[in-house]
Amino acid sequence: MPTLIEQAPDNTLLPVGMDLIFTVSNATVVANQLSVKFIAVVHMSPDVQPDISTNTHKIGTFKTTPNNHGVGIFNLRQVCETEVAADNMEKAATTDNPPVAAKFKELDGEPTQAPIPIHLIDKFTGQTNFMKWLVIRFKTEYIDSSGVLQTVDFTNTRDYKIFNGYLNYSDTLSWTNNNISFNANNFQLSNSSKSFVSNMPTIQYANKEDYGVFTAITGQTAFNSIEFTYYNDAGGVIASEEIVEDAANGLPTYWTGNMGWRGIYIGAFPANLRGWSSTFTSNLDDIYYYTIQAFNHSSVASSQLYSIYINCPTLKGYEPIRLAWLNKWGGWDYYTFTQKSISSKSKKETTYFQLHGNYNSPVYEFSGHRGGKKTFRVNTTENIRINSDYVKEDVSSWFEELVNSPEVYQLKGYKEDYANSALNEYVIPVTIKTKKFTKKTIANDKLIQYEFEIEKTRFERTQSI
């Protein structure tokens, strides 16, 4: 009897942060041989589908002994978690013909200029770390009657697509024929009910200077273009335009099987559009809001309709603070805090005591600036207390992901860049200092507003002594 897969996830699109359970058996070998072990050879790839006949995409080999029921149970969650991560930079320029590269203000990314932070891209770029192929080859190992180690009867799983999301214990799992799985197909673009990789509300707000991307999971036939439609304050259409999959737009037309283009990032917010769209820029003062929707090759909607309303400038002079954070599903989310913000700085000093005079000279010398307690090093950190505008109740659950996110950044806004700018000043790492999050509701709180405290994680530089 061959090695059999008794239990495996039903869905082929799965978040990595769930228990990835596989159960295998080989009843004949378990009943008749000694020192039986089940082997899982794990292959993962960020681009082409893994070739499991070679070691090209092998990330590890794992073994387990049969349990009391004669089967081996593998949970490969922790193994696969090490292989996916957040994408912080554009996908590296490819050598396809024609070559494919992301752009910033219509300039190609690396190597002709500095690599582009993912949040700043003009139109499209692919993913590098967010999602990977997963295929597992299971085998059975034993020692035969001659004392020789034998490995027999391999069987392979289906091709899974594993992305950098996680599940809460309250998320609904499926149980079909003993196969435990999670339905993530809502993120697989195919019709107008599907969403981008986020729990964000379909109505967003942003300033004219704000950058940001939408994260999408798609397939070759399910995605062809993104359509932008611009509206005035009376709801009238000012203009519309679309960006299609094309090497010149950062997304090749033909990419069957390549995982690097199944996860894509779309420059969606006002500053991204200002980088390339003369239509958007010339009408910016008249645009009240605009919509974004994905379409397939038959010009049929393959995503929900999202709206981005452009914030009016605050008359109170508050500095807007825009945060970007890695959301629950591995994509990027954004919010601009437009109300009162208070910045404070705290420092930690390393000191030493200096002699008043110089004993290592022909005669004793002293100076007025010498002697006493001196500062050897100063580490200064900046904390900012930020406040949201009044928000709807559906934002409460979304903000929970901000508090729980392992990666949070402050984004600086659109500005004129000098030639060959390194683009290092746009993305500032921060941590959320707020330790307690209270979910607010209309019933309890009437008007809903949130306050958070963030801390910039880099020390401010000063002179060294």
C-alpha cells in the first residue's frame, strides 16, 4: 500500500498563520516494518511552481513517528511562517522582454534609481515575500529485516498558495471529510463581491499628499486593469481612466504560474496618482472623491468598488499624521490622523566626569570649559499622541489590527524630489505605545474618536564625544 494523505486543507489559498495540518499513513509498512517514520519534504517558491523532483525549492525535510493509530500528523505552520514576510520595497526589476520595473513619478525603479518603497509606487508592482507556492512530498521510511534503511512510496500534495496572513481563534474554519481548512477565496479577485487583501472599509479618506497601495491576490484571467473614476462634490463624473497590466506599468501581460505576479500592489491614493496621472493632477482641486475597481479581460468587475474621499484641509493647523501598518492578511492599510497631535521628546544620557585640568602636559593646564559632569552620548526619542476624526463603527475592528500589527510606519507626503533622491525620508518606523484598546460603539459612545500614542523607533542623532 502506498503512502496516503489522509488529511489536508481543502482550499489551496491559505493564510500561513493557521494550523497547516497534514496526516499521512502507510498501513502495510507500519504493520510489518521496524523504526517506521513518515517524511515530509517541503518545497516553497516565490515565483515558478516548485519542481519537487529536485532540491531547487526545498526548504526542509521533517520526520515524525506513527502515533497510536499508525498515522503521522504534521503541522507545518511554523515552518512556512519563516518563508513569508511583508513586502516593504518594490519587486526588483526583471529581465523579461520587455523588462518589468516599478516606477516612482514615472521613473523606473532599480537599478536606474534608488529602490522604491512599496507605498510610493506609481501603478503596479509584484510581490516578493507576501505569498509563495507550497508543495509537500510525503514518503515512508523504515529499516528492513536486513537492517537497511529504506525510503518508499512518495505522494505529493496539491499546489498551495500560502500568504502572510493569520487567523484569530474566532475565525471560522471548515471541516470537510476530516480536512481542516479556511476559506480565503474572498481575497481571490474574480467578481464584484471580492475584496482587496484587507478588512478596511470600502470608503476611505486621504489627504492630497497621502501615499498608499492596495494589495491584491489575483490570477491570469481574473485581472486585467484598475479603473479610476473621479467625481465632484455633486456626484458628477469629472473623468475616468484605467491602468492595464503591461510591462510599462510594472505588471507584465503574460505571467501564468509566476507567483511574483499573483500578488500585486496597486498605487491607489492621491499622491501615487499625482506621480503619473495628468488627468488626476489637473482636476485635483475639483475632485471630491474617486472610486477604484478591478476588472478582468472581459471588462467585468473582479473586485468590490472602493471609494477614497479627499480630506478638506483642517483650519486648525493640525499636522496630519499618516500611518501605514501590516494588516491581518499581510497587506498594507493606511489611515491619516487629521486632528490634534502632540509631539514630545525624551532623552537618555550617558555621562562621565572630566578632570578640570590637563595632567598630561609639560605643566598643569586648565580651561573654563573643562571639568565636571559631561555628556558622552544622548539618545533622544520622539513620541506623538495622535487623534482620529470622528469615525464610523466599522473602523473600530479595523483599528484593532493597527494596535496588533508588528510593522507600523509613519508616511511622509508628496513633495518635489531632487534628482537621484534616495527616497529614504518617506517611511519612518514607529511603534504603537498604546497598550490598551477599547472598542467603541455608537450605542456606548455616540460619537466615536480614537487616540493613539506612537514612538519613532530611531534615536535622533547628535555629536559623538
